[in-house]
Amino acid sequence: MEAANNSALCRKDPDGSECVDLIAEIETAVARERDQIETQRSEVIIE
């Protein structure tokens, strides 16, 4: 997220649609990874 905010795209026009879209993509990817990790965590069997 910090990299997106520091990118030339977001520095040039932080409220622009390209920057907003980039940040939305990052947030979606983070949520997807979080869901995947949670699924894996719930499937682990500890004996």
C-alpha cells in the first residue's frame, strides 16, 4: 500500500481514478491472501 501511495502515479494525481484503481487492486489482493491464509489455518490439524 505504501509503495502504491509513493508511486509516481499516485504522487501525480492521488485522487485520480488510476491511483484509486491501483489501491483497490492492492486491497483486493490483500483480502484474497488473508482469506487463503485463514482457510489454510482452519484446515490444519494439530495433534
